[in-house]
Amino acid sequence: MTVKEALYTYVVRIADDSLILGQRLAEWCGHGPILEEDIALTNISLDLIGQATNLFQYAVTLEDKGRTEDQLAFLRVDREYSNLLLVEQPNKDFGYTIARQFYFDAFRKLFFEALTNSEDTQLAAIAEKSLKETKYHLKHSSEWIIRLGDGTEESHQRIQEAVNFHWRFTHELFFQNEVDKTLIELGIGLDLATLFDDWKNYVSNVLQQATLELPSHSFKLEGGRTGMHSEHLGYLLAEMQYMQRAFPNLTW
Amino acid sequence: MVTTELIWKLLDQVADPEIPVLTIADLGIVRTVEIIDNKCIVTITPTYSGCPAMHQIEEEILKALSPTITTEVKSTLSPAWTTDWMSEKGKEKLREYGIAPPENEVDKSVLFAKPTVVPCPKCNSKNTRMVSQFGSTACKAHYQCNQCLEPFDYFKCLR
Ligand SMILES: [Zn+2]
């Protein structure tokens, strides 16, 4: 694997996480529990899709095969997406959506913070830009975890269930393989293991404030990073890709 | 002979498509203007990653400059845009338009921190409340004035 190939894979991973979670959050458009949350979730969605655009634009220059960012976003098959299993999980209800978002945002903030020091200037620039937005996202999801956890008996029980459910996918946040190894040596990529303690401390802290239990089960699922997805991704892609598949090269 | 001063003057007439009282120069999204071999290169930076106005801004710049000089618009992400780059003139125009301009904000890592005091752009009362951190566009939060009851947008601080 060349450095360029590794970097392409690395950039597409980050882009796929943003794109797929952005698409999931966009499903809330018009369905938010209150108007302000409808707007909040779709605003976060827009930030994520914007990040994905920047990353895919960079990825196609690395790939250098004449593809566009839209082709990467809309015309791959499910096995070619490398997003985390966590971000493709269905919205289910507001509590599940917030729990999924919370684990992700807590990771993303640490990830982008560290990535601003990457030796790759374009990756560092994208991280710097995305970090400012991610801080707002994390504040939003953390405050909701606390409100729901320290809320009514029912909200407490339901957010605890959602926090427990998504826990099994958090292990994959720290997935690494030879792609990472190649880039860590060059100071381009991060050793994700170095983020784990900070991530766990932050998550534990917020859960504690929320009077929630940190899940203790060690059941772990992974596969998204290598293209092995849950059944949910297929349905998501069918909806997301519909326009480009039905009307190839359609533009606004 | 086309100078960069002239280009800046022309750019100061290009309005932001979402907040038409502001020019793109007021917003601080024009980073550099260069003239190389009779060609103008304007470098801009997005406010938010997903800002849908960026494509339109690019077209507006081309429309404004093309009669004068061949123009290319480039985009850069670093250094990332911050509301600190908004001009004082721009902030005043925002307020007159009914949008509260960015204030110095508390650290976002503090959960449930008291929301920033944002004076009402209509009656100037400081007795206002935040309705939602997220507003009608990525760059705004939603507030309401407790004094005159006017709901208003707040252009939130991005740093
Ligand atoms: Zn007022």
C-alpha cells in the first residue's frame, strides 16, 4: 500500500462517518420532537454533510481517477463504504439518536483536535474547520444526555437503554489497521489508542452527571471500517442514492 | 490598469445571499485578492462546512468582477473562519437589520453554562433569553426578548 492509497482510505473513512450520520440526522427533518430540535438535528446534519463534501473533494484528488465528490458519495455500493457501524444505526427515537450522537461527538472532538497537528496540511485544515462545529454538536448531545438522564423516570430509563444499546459499537471508534500504521509513522494519522482514556473519561463524567450508569457489558461489534455493515446501511443507501441512480448525473 | 483596491471596492458590493444587508467583505470571508498576469484570483473561506451559500457567493463574485477582469475564485479552509473577522460596520448593519451580532461567548465545553447575554436588536434590552442554540441557518441561534417580546436571530460566535 502506498502512502497515497492509505491516505485516500483514511480520508474516505472520516468522510463516510460524516455522510452517513448526516443522512441519518436528516431523516429527522420535519419529525423532531419539538421545532427547536428539528432545526438543531438538521443543522448538525448539514455541518456533517459539509464536512463530508470537503473530505470527498480531497479524496478524489488523492485518488486521481477523475471521479467527483458526488460520485464517491452517491455511486458506491454498500461494501465500499467504510463508516462505523455506530453511525448507520437507525434513529429509532430521540433518545437513541442522542446516545448515538453523544458517543460519536465525544470521539470526534478529540479526533479533530489532535488531527489539527497532522503533517498533512489539507487534513489539518479540514480538522480545524470541522472542530469548531463539532464543539457545538458535543455541547448539544451532552446536555441532552444529562437532561434526559436526570429528567423523569421514563426519560431516565429510555436514555439508559439507548446508551447501553450503542455501547457495543463504541469499540470500533478506535479501530486501526495497516492504513493507520502507515500514516502514524509519517505523522499524518493519529494513534487512536491515545484518545481512548480522554474519551472514556468524558463519557463517564457526563453519564455520571446524568445519573446514568456507564455500560459494563463487553459485547463488541465491528466491521464497518472494512465494509462489513449491518442490514441498516443498505436501506439508508437505497434512499440516499435514489435520485442519482434513477436520474444519473442529475444536478440541482 | 486594474488594481486590487478596485477589486476590493467591487467585492464590497457583493451581498451575502442569506443576509443581503451584509457584503462578503463585511463577513470577512474574502481572504486574499491577487492580480497575476491580468487575471484576478479571489480566495474565499466558508463560514460553516455545509454552508449552502458558498456556491452562490462564488457565482456572485464572478458576476461582479468578470466585466472588469478575468476572475478565478478559489476556496481555502485554513485558517478557519471566525466571527472575529466580521467588520464593525458589518455588525452594526446586522443589528439594524434585526439580527443580533456575535458577542464574546463563554467556553463551549462548559455544559449548561448561562447563555451569552445578547441585547435585543429592536429595543436594546439585555433581558433576553435563548430559545435554541440552533437557528434558521447554521450561523444563527434563536432568541427572544423578554422586554418587547420580539423573537430574533443571533449570529452566534464561532471561534
Ligand atoms: Zn426587545
